[in-house]
Amino acid sequence: MKKTKVTIGIPAYNEEQNIENVLLSLMQQKTNTISLEKIIVNSDSSSDKTNAIVKRLNKKYPAITLIENKDRKGKYFRVNQLFHTSKSEVLVILDADIALKGENFLETLVTSLVKDKKSVMTAAHVELIRPKEFFAKVIHATFVFGDFMRLSVPGYDIAANFHGAATAYKKSFIQKVNIPTNLSDPHIYIYYMARKVKGFRYCSEAVILQNPPLTMKDIKQLMQRSIGKEDKELERIFGKEMLQNANIIPVKAKIIGLIKCFLWQPFYTPLAVIMNYYFAKFARPEKVDKSPIWEINASTKKPIIYGK
């Protein structure tokens, strides 16, 4: 049986807390149907121990390689570079602050993409790690409430389901994608390119673990990012109607999401609904941070313990 050739790309900036865990987890993934050609850590001018950790692992695992960049350009500048340099049939882009759930994650994600002839990209499912503190649990429930709503959209084909933390792309697609440098929201450009050809998919069976932001400072900083905000250049490229349709969660999906959240956590759901309205104020800031270089969201960078 012919194996699908795969390259992993990890854009990273100061990820010393989790980079070793995610790289070792990748080396432990099953590869019965895929051939893992290389793992590229594209370091965006990291100033901590990220580069040193990757170099050390490279000595034991030659498939792990490091690209050191002197200037910080932002995540999607590095993603664009990975798009242009990958020669494999499938490119998987992973954030460094995640954990892979199970040894079949990679095969599951890649297989779901390859077996669907019309798909061009697929996003993995994100499972947010639940904290122990009461207020942090309310914040966590608020994000999970949003997840239940977006995942209740038929076919999952909505911009919110392209989270960017773990995605797989066909070579034929990324060869046509060149993220413009003048966008305030370069993240969502990739999704719109896939939506144009009805090629976006969501793989609920391939699961990653991720820490949600758990402080009001980090939430405010996250909500001020340009992701999901108005971008005139994107409107010019794809049309305002497409952008609007891609960001609307139908009322039915919202109701279903609310019911699912209540069944999951009946105590925290009412608090999450209230907190959701509070978050909405942050999502409409007076000044949007349009810089492609994001501030570190500290509470999402805590080490993730594997085996949860």
C-alpha cells in the first residue's frame, strides 16, 4: 500500500514550555498509512530555549529540523513560508502550545483529508483543558459554550471552525495560496480560499488538547486581535457576502449549542452565557490590534501534561 507523504510545519515563537512535548509526541505517532518525511520548526526569532531544544532533539531524531529566523514576522508569515517550501503530498501545520491526543492523531487527520477527493484542507478538533479554579472554570465553560455552537453548524463549514491550531492541507491547494502581507486578518484568508472551492472539512476524530486563556488580561488581548474583525482587503478579494455568510452561526445551531452545554455543565452554563455577553464587549474593541505579531497569551502557554 502506498503511504501518503507528510511534512509537519510548526511556526513557533518562545515555545520552550511545550515544544519538546509536541515533538516527542509526533515521533511516537503511528505511521501505518503515512510516511513522515520531516518536521520543520519555523522559529519566528525565538529568544528563549525553543531553538536549543529543537537542535538537541534533532541529534536524536534527524527528521526534526529547525529554521532560525532573525526577525520576528508573525505566525502567518511563517505559515506562508511553510506553504511555499513543502514538497510533500500533505502539509500539517501545528501550533506548538498543543498536545496530540493519542497515537493515531496524525494518521486520522491526514486520512480524513486524503480520502475526500473534494477536500483541500481539514481542521482537527480542539478539546480545551478544564482548569481547577472556580473563576477559571467559568471562563473555560464560556469558550466551550462557543465551541458547542460552532460545532452545531451543519457540515462544520464556518470560519470559526478554522482555529488554526492543527490543520492539514493538500499540496495542490497550498501551491495556490499566497497570503497577502497587507491583510489585518491573514489567518482567515486560508479558510476563505478553501471555502471558495467548497473544500474545507472538520475532522472531529483527530483531537488536540489546548489550554484556553484563563485571565481577563489574556482574554482581552485575544479578543483585540484582528481575527474575525472587518478587513476591507478581504472584502475586496472574496466579496462582502461571502465573508458575512462564513461568519454567521444560525439561530438553530446556537440553541443546540446551548442545550449541549447545559447537559454538559448545568451549573456553569448560565454563568457561561452571562460571561459570553461580557466577552462580546472585548470582541468589539475601540482599537483593533492589526499587527501580525501577536503578544504572548500567557495562560495558554502552560505546559500540557500528556496522557490526560
